Amino acid sequence: PVDELDACMELNLLALDAEDRHIIAACDLQGQTARAYAEANQLTLAATKSRLLRARKRLRESLILNCQVRFDDSGQVCCHTPRPPA
């Protein structure tokens, strides 16, 4: 199940638009701070935080729909039900 979730996550990341994919990769996967991302991309910190929040929301919605991921009350992934093979 973890391998399936990993594969589904990758597919959903690739399905995001380039701007969403870029900010999630930089800030969430590579650990860049929002401030550093803002400076590197000539954005305000507020704009960067808003973009990151929207990108995370779109990824979350995609994971719920396409990967059958469920989240606990703190927002952490708690459950994943693999889809049966087509």
C-alpha cells in the first residue's frame, strides 16, 4: 500500500500545473523556506504563502479523489485504500 500511495502521489504531483508543482517541490519536498522561495522567484512572502496554501489544497483534493487518501483531525494522512486494478 505504501508503494501504491507513493506512485499515486507522484502521478498527482505531475498532474498539477507547473506553478503548483514548482512551489510544492521547492518548499515541501526540498525544504526551502517560503521566504527563500519568495526571494528566488521575486514574489512577496505573502504571495508565496498564498500560492503554497492553494497548491497544497489542490494536491490534497487530488489525493482524496484519485488515491482514496483520508486525513486525521490534524491533517496527517491516516488511511489509504488502494484502488482495485482496472
